[in-house]
Amino acid sequence: MNNLSDSAISARTALYEARAKIIKAMGHPARLFIVEELGKKEKCVNELTEMIGSDMSTVSKHLSVLKNAGLVGDRKSGSSVYYHLKTPCILGFLGCVEEVMASNAAHHSEIMKCCKNSG
């Protein structure tokens, strides 16, 4: 028997979809790089383009994805647009991802030790 009402299930589904949208927006190496760089200080698209080594239209598309997810904001100054990280707490999430990576690496290392010792 399900104790959750249809509206509660709908609300939870919407929450998970919103979370997935944000995580998906970061699902590209260039966008992860942009998030980390904007966590240091705001930058214009030209700076990011030079740092990433991609063309400006590609970097602009990455910025658009991050902006639509609510992770990045912008401000205009003359003819330049400067981007900043709206939610610096996302950097903590990336730190958590790195902890998972380290844990996985340690686990795989233990498996490889067992394989070497038994073979």
C-alpha cells in the first residue's frame, strides 16, 4: 500500500527532474571547467574561450546550458558580458564527486591487489 498521495508523488517527481536538469547541465568536461573557473572569479566569454581552446559559439552554448540550469549568471559591461557562478555551493558537490572517485580508485586498487596475489 502506498502512503504517498498522487500530489506528493508528483511533487517528488518534479524535484527529481529539477535535480537531474542541474546535474545534466554539468555533464560535460568543458562545463565542469567553466563552473570551476567561474567559482574563482567572473570571466567574459573571450577569456573562457581562450582557456578552453574551443570556438566562441561552443563556449557560448555551454554557458547557455549552465545559465538555463540556474548555475551561471551574467552582467553586461559595455560590449562585454561577464559570467559568474550564481551558486558557489555547487563546488562542494564537485568535491563530493572527487571523494567518490577516490573511493572507487581505492576499491579498484584493492581488487587489483587481490588479482595479482592470486595469479
